[in-house]
Amino acid sequence: MIAREQRLPHVVRRAILAVAVIALAFMILAPLTSTDAAQSAGLPLLADKLWFRIATTVAMFVVLASAWNIIGGLTGYASFGNVAFFGLGAYTVGVLVTSRNWPFALALLAAPATAALFALIVGIPLLRLRGHYFAVATLGVGVAVGEVVNNIGPLGASTGLFLPIVRSDLLFFYLMLGLALLAVLTTWIILRTRFGYGLLAIRESEEAAAVIGVNTTFYKVAAFCIAAALTGLAGGIFAQWNSFINQENVFAVSDNVQMILMAVVGGAGTVLGPVAGAVALTLIIQTLAGGGSAAVYSQIGLGVLLAVCVIFIPRGVIDFFGGRSRLSLQYLRQTLRETSA
């Protein structure tokens, strides 16, 4: 019985990995059935326009949740302003493409640079704050940047920017999927380097990390800039994919809340936790997007589910189903003490 219990976590982890590999293979290969060559060969159509839209959105939120996880999950600084990086990346591409006539590929390279530079400028003073002070300050920065952009004429002001339409669902899907894989790989690499150990040390005790020689300011700002670059790159892809950007769709505070919930519910501080949270919650949100009274009750149910997960599974579903946590009275007492501390 003991041997079986010891094998269970390994079996569960292998099952999760197998499902993830199959799902990734399907996402990579299914879009190819929409090409003219595949249709001429009589292959079944596995990816229509709706599928492309949902899959690209899922990949985008995987990027956003994984990027937030670097500063929020690994470093322990819950930022509510990452949406500013998304918006800056989107507007960088929008302005360069529409006003400067840059090709999309070249403009896209400038998006993460702009977001990372802004993160460097605001990160040095903001990361001196901690806890709810840091969270409120970053929220204020995110809202302020959106309002500033909304009142600048060359940036389209309240009218927004209209980008040239590029009709290629395959292009934007693979761009966003590739970026999602890059974001996950970045987290995986960070967790296996001295830099990652430094971030984890800061999360557990910043004073202790400084005592053992960690340059806490450099590490925090670097993590902030990496998260900003990934988020800004996602914003740049979104701008050309959506063909229209304004304050409401690239500086939405609700997107910032969603990326945090995805990381927390899936498992903040892990590699695959934000991925699991992003996939599950994006699909639920997309399903409930139709409206109506049923959608309202479903949204309430989603809110209750999220609250239950945060209270009773604070380390996320990846940790829970990975076998490191068990549903017991002792576990519930422990999680209630942790979340109420």
C-alpha cells in the first residue's frame, strides 16, 4: 500500500505530461488541416476560424500568466500593472506600422524592448515597495499609462489605431503559440539557474537573501523586465492580429486580474501551473462569453470556484494533483492558516 502511494505522484506527473504532449501536438498539427493542400487531399477540417480565435487567445493568456508568474510567483511581488506592458507593446507595433510604415516583423522586435525599458524605468522605484503597497502602485501605473495613451493624438487618442488587416489565422496562431512555448521555457530555465534561486530566496525572505549575497534590487528589476518583455511581445502580436487597438482592449485591468488568477489557480511559482490555469480559465471564460442569464449564474459559479481554489488549494491545482498535497482535515487546516496569515 505504501509503495503504491509512493508511485502515485510519479504516475500522475507522467499522465499530466502525456496529456500535455498530446494536446500540444494537436494544437500544432490541427491548423495544418485548414491549408489548401490538406483540403485538396481530402483531410478533415480540424481547425475553423472560431477554433483559431479561441486557441490563439488561450496561447496569449499562457504567455501573460507565465510572464506574471516570473515576478509574482517566483519573486513574490504581486504586480497588478503588467497590463501596461501589454498595452505598450501593442501601441509600439501599432504606431510603427501605421505612422512609420515599418513592416510588422521589424515593429514586433521593438515591442519587447519598449516594454522592458519602461519596466526598468518604473521598476527601480516601485520595487522598493512591498506587499499591498507594491500591488496598488503597479495598479496605478497600469491605469495611468492607459489614460495617458488615451489622450495623445498621435497615438489615436480615444479613437484608437487601425492597423492594416493581415488575413492569416495560421500566422498569428503559430506566433502566439511559439511565444507561449518561449515563456514556459524561460520559466523552466530561470528555475534551474542561480538567478532563479535568487528570486526564490527573495520570495521567501528578502532580508535573508540580501544577507547571503543576493543583489536583491538587480534580481527584482531583471525579473520585472523579463516579464515585461514577454508581455509586451504578446501585446505586439495582438495588435496586428486584432487590427484595432485602443485603451479598452489593450489596457484592460480585467486582463491583469485574469492573468493573476490563472497563475494562482494553476500554481504560482511553478512551470506548468500558469499554463494549466490559463488553458482552463480561458476556455471557461470564452464559453461564458455568450451572455444571457445562464452566463451570469455561470460567472458567479466561476467566482466561487476561484475563491475555493485560492482558499483551499493556495499552491494551485498542479501541486494538489501532483501528489504533494492531499485532501484531508489536516491539509484544510494548514491551508486556512496560510491564507489567513
